[in-house]
Amino acid sequence: MRSYHMKAFSAILLITAFLNSSNMRVLSFVARSSLLAPQASNHMATMLHAAGTSEAEPRTPPKIIQGGMGVRISSWQLAREVSKRDGLGVVSGTAMDVVFVRTLQDGDEGGHFRRALATFPNQLMVEKALDKYFIPGGKPADKPYRSLPLWALEPSRQTEEATILGNYCEVWLAKHNDDGTPTGGLVGINLLTKVSLPTIHSLYGAMLAEVDYVIMGAGIPSKIPGILDSLAEGNDCTLPIEVSGATAGDESHAVKFSPKTFWKGSGSPHLVEKPLNRPAFLPIVSSTTLAQSLLKRSNGRGPTRGIDGFVVELHTAGGHNAPPRGWHFEAKDTEEPAYGEKDMVDVKSFAKVAKGLPFWFAGSYGKREKLREVLEGGGNGVQVGTLFALAQESGMDPAIKQSILTELVTNHKLHVYTDPAASPTGFPFKVLEFEGNSVSTLSDPKVYDARPRVCNLGYLRSPYLKPNGEVGYRCPAEPVNDYVAKGGDADATVGRKCLCNALCADAGFPQVRFFTNSETGNKDIYVEPGLITTGDDINESKHLIKQSEHGTWAYTASDAMDYLLSGLEINGEQKRKTFEPVRV
């Protein structure tokens, strides 16, 4: 019965999509072909027409972008609420294959993923995933999650499908109300350039759900515009992967994806003919130099090579930060990287090199006066992360979120540390130094030291060339002996933290595993702890917090939007929406 209803609903959706998608594809092509730098804002407005309408409905770029954070911190619930307020709601596409299968194993509370899956164009694939991973009522809390094969240059079919389905569900849910009707809001997806192996499949799943924007940082995403162009037309695409030990410039090692082959393997070869809307692409940059380089060297079409705008992120933002100018990580280095004037970017200066493209500033821009500052300097708005990370709708584990909010309202000033060693990527990484009453995280040295090392998710593994010419994978956060056996330097493992497991735990998906206690010899249960990352301005969130009738602390994404928009000037006259900071 479940299969019959899902297939019927899917058939109705496919008919509707076929009637609308041809027009969407033509409009997107015309918009991209006519891209001229002085008319960039008009170009963006044309691209962002309302999905499913028979005519283009120009929309101006949003003033507020809700940042894509962690693993599932930027949840579909959060992105949907922001998009309903005319902001750009962004979901995190990082590790969505794991989020997908773990949500199903937790019982898919509310049936949201199953509701999205009912609209996916291939129901045989959906049935296979549900049969393998869905557990009615959820798995016992002390039992491990069933795992997927790790990502590799040639991934398993199982991992490919989970990645496409997971990203499809997250974007589809962000773009639809609970009754299945479109919200009409703009939704983007955020991916990390450094997590490169799942990138193409993540993008394809999001595009099948008609994502409006793609935002990527933590690296130089110069190959992404061309991949978006290819996926929109159903063409094969390739993403070169850097392999340690390979010849410089060797692009023979790559993730390859063929929509035609994929759909043929799923028993639905006709689905490759369905046109997809090409989303706007916004790379995250930390300097005018990188922006100029992307405009010259990216592989997309048009005068700006497939770049549709920029997010300019300064070093006070949460998550991964660009390293300071001239900084090189040294093994065993525990000192915070020193940022200076050369690492700052001025709004008006950036406007001169943006070629008329829209841009948003990020990194401690979650204040209402900052939005006005960027608009007056020639920018289009701000991207805000931390303020939304603590909102009611975010995907942060409720216990962790409540502990942070409690610390803030009890006048405890929280400190964010720029850790040079935490991330296996080698990028500086923001860590909230937090020891809550009921929450333990890897920022506590005792918790870090007690964790048995393991690499069982593998998103931040680096490919390397073995002596026999095969490609292997290693991560400085894996067991030290394993890393050294693969040719790694033991010093590079010092202070490294397993961000893959920690960020999944932050979102309420901690892996449970068994290990042998070295002191007792017994098999003990270990639950992966989290590691909270926020921007330096986390303490600025305090003024939004309210106490509920149940005594808990919270604020909503709509409260954050009200605050950010409350200081704008309209028609030359300052008008503020009603907003009164809550004094606690």
C-alpha cells in the first residue's frame, strides 16, 4: 500500500514538473547567455524567477542569507522559515548521506523525509532505501547506526543513491510547506570545497529538488560552475581530486558522474531527459584577490565564467576560516593564527572588483547596523550564521543548544577559539570553548584525550598515491599508527579532531560504538561527543533570548530576521520594525 500511494503521488509530480520545467530551463539559459557585468543585478533577478510559474517573475537578490552551517545545523526547518521571510534559506549539504540514513534509522519522526521521498522521480530507489534503513519507532539509543560505505573516487552505488536522496529531501522540504505546497521562497545549499568526493552527487540531488543557489567555501571552487552547467543539461561531468604524491597538475584522478548512466542503472533511463534549472553560484571568498582569480579561471559559461555573485567571509565567522596571509600551519602548533589588516576586506573596495555582481558580507555581520553598512557600501546584504545556529528551528541538538542559551542568559561570556590544529583539512577552525552542565564536547581536553580514535565516516580523508600506484586514503584524525602506516607524519596527528563524527553529534546523530576498555578489558559503549563551532560574535545572540512558560530559553528564526531588518532606512527615512531586546 505504501508503494502504491508513493508511486501515484510521484507520477502526478512528474507530470507537473514536465509541464513547467521546459520553460524554466529556457529562462535560465537566456539569463545566463545575456549576462553582462553592469546588469548583474538584473541578471540575478531574472534567474531567480518563481519556480513552477509560466512566466518569469523577477526577484531582487535577498538582503539576508542564512549561513550554511555544520552537518544539519542549517536544517530544512531553519532554511524554510528564513525563506518565508524573503531571506535566502540555506541547508547544509555536508554529510547528507549519513543524515539521510540515520534519520530513517531514528524512525523519521513526523514522516518528513518519507513525505519528500514520495515526490522523488524514481520510487524503486526510494523503496530500496526505506527497506534497508527505515526503522519504525527508531533504533534503540544504545545501538550503533548502520553505516554506508565510505566515499572514494569510485563510490559504491549505495553511497551515491543515499547522497542524492538525502540532498533531494533536505532541499525539497525547505521549499515546501507541510501540506506539500511550494513556499515560493528562495533556498540554497552550502557545500565545503574540501569535502570534494560527494560534491557532484550532492549538487545533483539538490538540483533535482530545484535548489535556487549553491554556496561553497573552504577551498577554491573553480570547477563548480562548469559542473552546474553540465548537470543542468544532463551531461557527464568530472571533478578532479588532488592526490598526494601524484604529479602536479595531474587531473587523471577524479570523481566522474554520468546522469545518463545513473538513471539507466536505476531502471529509469528516461529521467535524464528531464531538464534541470541551473542554480545561481556564489563562491565564498576571503579576499578581492581570490574573487578576481575565480572570475578569470572558473570553468563556467559567460563573461563571469558561471559566477553569479560572492559571499565575502571574514575570519571571525564560524567553522573553517581562510588562513591569515603568509601563515603556514606547523605541526604541534596550538597558538591562534594572528590575523591583521591584510586579512580584512572593505565593502567599497570589494564592490570595485565584483564586476557588478551581487555580494554579501559575512563574519560578525549578524547585527542590524552591519546590514545597513553593507547596503550603503554597494553590497546586497549580509550572510549570518551564528544568530541562526541558536534559533529554535536550527538542527543543533536541543540539549546542546539549551546549554549554550542558558550560559548566555546567566551572564557567562562565552569564548570562541580559532584552533589551528582541530580540522584535518589544515584550515583554522572556530571552536566554542564550552563545558556545559549536561554536555561534554571535544573542546574539553579530558573529553578529547578519552576518545578512542577512529575514522569511520571519512569525509575529510585525503587521497594519496601508494607505492604500487593505487590510491589510498588517510586522515590525521584517525588512529596515529594507521596514519603513520600510510606514510603520514605522526606530528600531524597532534590536536586533530574528528570533525565528521563530532559535527554529526552536534546535530543529534552521534554514533554509538563498542570498544575494549584498556583498564578493565571489558567491551564498553562509547557515544561520540560533539564539537561546537560558532562565530566570534556568539555573545551578541543574548539579546534575542526569551524564556518560555516551561522555563526553557529560545528565540525563533523570525525573531532573528526581525532584528536584522529592524534598522533599515526606507525612502530615506529610518523606519524600524517593532523590536525590543529582551533583558534577562
